[in-house]
Amino acid sequence: MSTLTQLRRPVRQDPAERRRALYHLASPVSVLTVSHAGQLHGTTASTVTLVSREPLLVGVALRAGSSFGRLAAAEGRFVVNVLDAHQGDLARWFADSGRPDGSAQFDGMAWTADSYAHAPRLTGALAHYTCRVHSSHRAGDSEVLLGYVVRASADERPPLFSYSGGLFAGSLHPARTTKETSAS
């Protein structure tokens, strides 16, 4: 079931201020890859999230009408390559609209073809999720692609994050909570 909420009155806040505040959502950076009819394509995504545990679904936010979205829908499967802390150059490369089309965008980088999706699994990625397209939904100026995770693998290394408009690498440290500090 889905619902749409209608605004009863206009929001009275500067749109730039709202966007600036939303840059404070930290998220891991991934490169999504697809192979359709022999054409390879990759794109950087900073919004990939677990949507459901049963069935196991991930959600990916894409620009509406993106080449990746069209190719993934046509092929029916794709790979999510979650980048590690040292792969900032890959994130920037696949975010650059001036990179070459097709397999040329993967020239000079190490990857293997996924046995199910046939899309590139980037060597050195922190995690790989092989997905079957579950559905796609238009949401404002974006498209939300849902993928059923067919296979997943992960390593234990620091992730690459998108935060406040930049890329950040670092290790994760457990946060101290009030309960932990009062017990000390």
C-alpha cells in the first residue's frame, strides 16, 4: 500500500537551506554496474540502503531517466559494488558524465564478470551485492530501483562515505551511549 501526502500549505523555508541540511546524511558510496546486450555501464550512487530483510531487498536512488536505470530494467539484474576507503578515484570516475561509454569506462581497472548478472564486480570493493531487479518507482526527480539480493559478499575494511558534499574515508568506531557511560 502506498500513500501520497498533499502539502496543505507551502513550506516556508529556503530550499537551499533544506538541501544543505540534507547533505548531513552520511552514506556509503557504491558503484552500480550492469551488462546489457554486451554493453557495460557503471554509475556512482551514494544512496544504497537495505529496504527489506524478507525478501532481502536493497534500494538505490538514481536520477530519473538515468542510463543505468534503463539498462538495469532491460537486463533485469545488476551489481552493487560498495567502495572501500581507498576507492575515492573510482567514485569520482563513475560520477563523471564525461567518461567514455560502454566497456571503455572500465579500461585499466581490475574487475571480473559476475556469474549471474555478467556485470563488473570491481576488484577491491568492500562488498558486492548481485541483484535481480524487483521494481522501479518514480519519486520526485529520482527513480528508486529495488533489487532482490541474489548473492552478497563483504570484507572487513573501512568504507568510503559521502557526507556534506564530499568523500570521506575512515574507520568506524562504536559510539558511546549514555547507558555505557553511566555503567563505567
